[in-house]
Amino acid sequence: MAYTFNMFDPKLLDGVKTIHFIGCGGSGTYPLIQILCSRGYTITGSDVEETKNTEAERAMGVQVAIGHDAANVGDAQLVVYSAAIQPDNPEIKAANARGIKTVERSILLGYVSRLHPRSVGVAGTHGKTTACGMIATMLELAGRDPAAVIGGKLPLIGGYGKAGGGQNIVIEACEYHETFLHLTCAVGVILNIDNDHLEYYGTMGQLKLAFQKFALLSRTVVFNMDDRNTVDVVNSIDRPVLSFGIREEAHFRAVNVAEYKPGFYEFDVLELGEPFAHIRLSVPGYHNIYNALAMCCCVRPLGLKPEDAERAAEAFHGMGRRFEIKGECNGAVIVDDYAHHPTEMAATLKTARSLGYRRVIAVHQPFTYSRTKMLMNDFAEVLSQADQVVLLPVMGGREADDGSVRSEQLAAKLPGSVVVDGLEGAAEWVKQNAGQGDLVVCMSCGDLYKAADMMVE
């Protein structure tokens, strides 16, 4: 495997004043740049295109170059690169030739996590971004001024993260290639463990072992007692734990769960059987009960109060690309959602169906050939919940196309589904076929959001 357990270099930034970021406009690098700028470092960066993130970085005083060139490294004493950057990148090669230390973004994130004594790392196959958003909202509204590094945009803080001035940082702890093992957290949250990234881990056993290591890197572990795989992991560690759940007798348990309007839930939370809080969610979906319970579990270890969790639940209206309503097309409501694994898509479509629309149209862009091939039948079963399915070609991401899997193979398992030729094809199909009373749910972690924007335009 690519990483070893807990590769922490306490001297990573010793003597470093100037840091260069390759891929500085990314959602993972931008919050790190905010944090390091606030701590007095001189930052430069490069990316392939101008974005809102690069514009914001320029406003912070970051020197941003568009395009990759050896000269961009300048006087940097450390070069940080995102996971998408390849070894033959001219800036990586220039840094190596000059003996400048280079590190992947997740290693620097691990270092930054240790700068905040009350850090929260949220791990899990599904729900990380939303749970991070809820916890960050709770800390922000409680006046804690947290730092944050989140995989989606949180409107309250105006982006993917913030520098913060307090002791707290909220970090989305991603299991992809074990990058979350660079973190050390005061509170480590495990929401769930599902069969994803097995092209890297090989087996569920290896995936669960990585989560076990993550738990051991946390001082207190918050975990979902209703998720069997998570319970297996937590049962074998010697850390203080706080459990949450609905079905089981968890430390924090949701009871009296009810819909107060279609798709939106409220419930009471019991702490060891005693009343703790009443949560009223401002985001739809039964699955968000678990995210809110994870937030409630963080109250005690972070020195907050139950009413802080109650206030955050009402104030939190969702993250960018998490059941985000983009607008309308011919009277049909267009939703953009990051769901890309069958379990996530099932939760998204269940939420969509609970809202009472005439038809639910699922527009899906499969992401990575390995996942599409491995979970083909699961994708077909989940997508069959929609009234109409529109499929785009598989987006390979980091993988090369070996020709062994196509969206047409998935479409063959879904009678009445259609395959379009790309983003514009998807937008055009919706413009021609969707109408009043329809809910169009665009699901992908790729660039399908661009098609959703085209539909609204």
C-alpha cells in the first residue's frame, strides 16, 4: 500500500517561510492555504484554470500562476501537491532537482491537525461532508471560531474551509489511499464503513484495518452503533468511545423520530437514556439523523452544550452538492448531489421519493471503471428506484479505460433507461423531457454539476 501508518514529521515546517502549492485551487488545498496564510507563511500556487478559489487566494495575497511551469516554484522551501498531480509535473520535477522537499496535501493536513488541540476528524464511506458541516456549524454558532477543511462548500463559512482563530479544527478524514492515517484527532468520528475503494484495499478486512488505525490515532472515538462494520472495528480498540444510533441502545440515541414535513425529520436525543436534546433538521433525508447524532456525540468532548447542537441542526441547510437545489427547468426541480456509491445513491433517491414529486428522474454519471464494474448490479438495483434513468459515459477519474465497462451495460439492466453522449446531452435530454411535477436528481462526484447548471440555464 502507498502509505505507512502515521507518517508524521514534527519538523515538517521547521525553518520554512515560503510554501508553494501545486493545484492550489482545489477544495482540499484552498482551506490549508487559508490556515497557513493566517499563520504568517508566504504562499504561492499554481493551477490549470482560474476559479473562485484562486480568485479568493489572490485576494489573500497569494501569488497564483495559471498553468504548470518549473519557474512557478520560485523561492519555495516546501512544495505541496494535490493527489491529482502526477510525478512528471514540471513543478514537482523542478523541486526534486533543486532538493526542495515535496509532500502530498494529506501529509500537510496531518501536520495542521496537530496545531489544534481540539480537532475533530470525520471519517466514513458516506456522510463525511454533511457531518463535518453540521459540526463546524455547531462550533461556529457557539463562538468557537473553528478552522475547517471540508470536502464541500458550507455557506455559513463561505467555502470549503476557513482559517479560524480558536482551538478547534473540523477535518473531513478521507479513507482514499489511507490518507486519513496522517491525522491525529482529539475526536475521531466513524460514520459507517462500506465496500468502496476496494480496488486499492483489496478486501473489506484491509479497509476495516485502515479504519481501526484511524480510530487508534484519535483520543476519543465517536461511532455508529447501527453499522456492523464500524462496530467490528471499534470493538477491538482501547480508546474512550461514544456511540450513537437509532436501533441499538447507544450512548446517544434518537427516539420519537417523526417527519414534520415530507422528507424532513425531528427527534429526541437521549444520552444514556436521559433527555439530551430535541433535534429538528433543516436538511431532508432519514440518513441525516445519523449525521446529527454524530454531531451530538461531539458536544461533551468539545466542551459544548446540548442547545448548541439544537441550534446548529436548525441553522444547517446543507452543503454544496449535497441534495443542492439548483433551480428549475420547464417547471421541473433540478437537484445536484455528490452521491456516487450505491449506498449513497439509495439514500438520495429515498429522500427524493419522500418529497412527493410526480416523477423522480435520476441522471447518473458513473465514476471510475473499477467501481462501476465491481458494483454494477448494485447500481442497477438502486437506480431502478427512479421513474426514469439517464446515464452518461463512465468518468474514469484517475483510472485508464481498458474498454471492459460501459454505461450501456448498466443501461441494459434498467428497462426504459437512456444513455446520452455527455454533459450537454444530459442537459438537452432534461430540457426536452422533464416538466412540471418532476424532480431531476443529478448524481455524481465527477463534473455532472455542470450539466445541472446547463439545465437551469
